[in-house]
Amino acid sequence: MKVPYLDLRIKEKAHREALHKRLEGVLTHGRIIEGPEVQDFEQRIAKRVGTRFAVGTGSGSSAIYMALKALDIGPGDEVITTPYTWIITVNAIAATGAKPVFVDVREDFNIDPNKVEEKIRSKTKAIIPMHVAGHLCQMSDLERLARRRGLHIVEDAAQAICGSLGSRRAGSFSTAAAFSMNPMKVLHGYGEAGVVTTNSERLYRRLKKLRHAGTRRDPTGRHFNQCDFISLNHKIDTLQAAFLLENLDRLEFIWQKREKIAKRYDALLGGVVELQQLHPDEVHGRYLYLIRCKKRDGLRKILAQKGVETKIVYSPLTCDATPYRHGRRLNMPVSRKLLKQSLSLPLHEKMSLAQAEFVANTIIKFFAKG
């Protein structure tokens, strides 16, 4: 049985027609840049996350970078983050001129708040926790720590648009949060897109300028170069905002299908492999389904032979990437252990329960052989 890791094809006729309608709407009004769909999208995202403001961006990468720039983080500053993440989290810090400082993760793949405190110095300005796979970090501990030490939290919520802890959604625990809406995400566009959420009106106004080359609008239309900040073009396209509005209407349906697959995995694989642990009051964002096991590479080989696509995330650790290695190997024992043991299984809304059961049963048979 073939089980693709992802399937980005648009198979449903009704959904294709809805997307075509959105496209026609943009082509009809002609506001390809900063059209009405952008504001509508931003308002709906802010309402969903539970923040006052949201600013659409050209990518999740731009969202993290702009959040840091809006907070005046730059040369001479330090930002604490995790080595167990996609490289963009760290590149965004470095692109501001600040120094990324790495701390190890807990057994659940997320940054360890206790280790964060050990790395805080006078130059530390912010903490970037990343909600790995859609599982939320221990945000209550990080919030208390940030308040006590006068630091900003910038959530890398790229994978957690559907995640929540108690009554609070991912993106609402921080000074600013960055989301990605690229085609692989649960809420996805059909190209690159992202968004920054915040409760700060000051940051909101700065973000609006930063995404538009640092400029501010002249009501007379005469002065296009009224530039307050050095920045580039980070705007979201109207077309992507229009498509994202359509997918927002389907988001609960998409998440529920992924949740159903994940729960089936849980039921079959619990006790066979180690599963990512959740908080008692958590709703998992369901971007990835991560397992941990011995003989990971052997298992991956067997799954591939059976037609099951898998991925290893995130290799190498960001602290080992060329720009950040600096000729040394940082002591990150938990992250290094997870990197050797973890595997990401197929998890998407186009999967069937039969496919999930095939994947799980293949894993069960592999370990039954010893």
C-alpha cells in the first residue's frame, strides 16, 4: 500500500470550485496587492488566535524576522531558542544581527524552560520557543520566566495554528507570534504566506511598515519613499489571503481528519514506540506525528520498502549547521538523542484510516520480530 507523507493535490471538486471563485474575485477587483481579502484574513486570524492584531506576511520566515525587528532586536542582542527546529527559526535571529543562543529540549521535543533560565544574560532580549509538530511548549513556565526577567517571548507557532492549552490558543502567549501558511501546513496557502499576531498596537503599526519596505503611506500619494525603518518587501499577496480565507472555512474539518488519524496511531502504537506526550489540557495542532524508537533507521527502511514515506526532523540540529557550529559541538544531549530516535509518520487529511492502520501494523510487525 502506498502511503505518501503528504498529498498536496486538490481532489475535491467543490473545493476546487471554491478556490476558482476566490481567484475570480481577486481578478475582478484587481487589487492584487493589499486587497480587501488581506484585511479580512488578518481580522479572522487575530480573532481565532485571541489577539488584537494580525499582520499578513509573505512567508513564515518573514513573520519571525519581522516580529524580532519590530521589537528592536539587533546587533549586540541575544535570543534564546532551541536547536530542535527548522533552520529558519535561527536564521531569522541571525538576520537581525542578534546572536542565537541554544538550549536543549525536554523529552517532548520542546524547549526546556529550566535550561532557558540558565542561559539568560544581560544581552538576552527574547526567547523563541517552537511548538514542535503542533505540540505546545510549557508556556506557563516560560511566561513567568519572561515576566520576571523582563524578556519578550516570540512564539514560533508555525506548526501550531490548531493548537491550544486550556482556553488559550498558540500565538496568544507572547509579545508576538509567527505562523507559517506554506502548502505543507494545516492551514495552508498555495504558495508562501505567513502572519504575525500581537496584542501591542505599537508593534502592529511597526509591523505594517516593516512588511512594506519600512515605509508609511502618504495620503496625498506624492511621497512613496517615506521610510522609517530599513526593511524589504514582506507583504502577503492578495491571492494567498483569498485562498487562506477559503481554507480557514475548512480548517476545523482538516484538523479533525488529522486528529482522527493521530488518535488511531495512538491506539495502535502506544507501548510499541514512544509517542509525543501532551499536556493534560492541550489540543495538539497535528502538523506532524512524531514517534521515538530504537532501530529507527531500520524501521524507516522497512516502511519505505512497504511504500510508506517518512521524514527525519530536524537534521542536523540548528546548532550544528555551518553558520552556527563555530568549530564546536554544543552539549545538547536530549536533542541529540531525539534526533537519533525520532521519525515523522504520514499525517494529513487525505489519508484513510486503512492507510494509518497499515503504517502502524508495519511498525508493530517490525518490532515483533525483535
